[in-house]
Amino acid sequence: MRVLVAMSGGVDSSVAAALLAEAGHDVVGVAMRVFDHADPARGRSCCGPDDLDDARAAARALGVPFYVMNLEEHFGRTVVDGFVRDYLALESLRLGPRLDVDWQLDPATLQDEIPPLSLQPLVENSVKHGLGPKVGGGTIRIGASAGTGRLRLQGVRRTTKDRTPD
């Protein structure tokens, strides 16, 4: 039986591939490239070149074919963007009317790429350190406009109990 094994470069996935190959399965190793690691602004994270090299080496040692799937665009659009929206939905449940989220996204920017995991910590810190301590709550404004070449996260605007700006 042909078995596709997701190989991260770690011990668990390498042992799983080895056991399946030893049991007589036709093993094919795959890994996902979810970030462009040539960009130094993205920093060191999981699923980087070293991890891919380790997975490739394990597959070579086992004598199984190995492929890297470039999922960078899909990962950013479906996982990272969805995570930010889900995180804000969860925080809205926790903070109730104290949290307003104002998405001001120019439709022309929706296909633009931003470095993965760059927006999420900004949003999280705005909620945790900006809104969390404020009794009256506030608004997190996330905006992107065409022509500026920038994604703008406007931080917390303090509000009073009736939601009008201070």
C-alpha cells in the first residue's frame, strides 16, 4: 500500500516513515514549506530550511522519495489570516462590548501578501496590553489600503462607557 508520510524533520515522523517502510509499505515523504525563509524579516521558526533538510536526509536514509510542497500562499491566506479572525472572535466573547474590531480592508489589497505571523502578535498585544487594562474598552482598527504599500494596524482608541472616543 502506498502511504504518504508528512515528514517534519523530527524523530516522530522519521520513525513513522521507517516503521511503515519496514512493514512493506510504499512510503512517500512530504513536507510543507509554509514561509519564504529567504526573507530575513520572517525570522527563524518551525518548518524552516534546516527542518526540511533533516526531513530530506531522513527520507534519503530510508530510501523513500521525498517532496516539498510549497504552501506558503495558501498557509498565509487560510491558516494565519483565519487564526487572526478566530482569535478576535474569541476575545470578543471574553471582553464582550469592551472590544470593537474595525476591519478597513480595501478590496484591492486582499490578495497582497504580508509576512506570516506578523499581524497576529500585533493584534494579540493590542488586545492584551491595550484593551485588557481599559475599563471602558476600545477599538482595534486593522486597515489596508491600495497604493500605500503598507498594512496599517491602528492600535487601541480609548472609549468611554457609551463607546464614544475620549
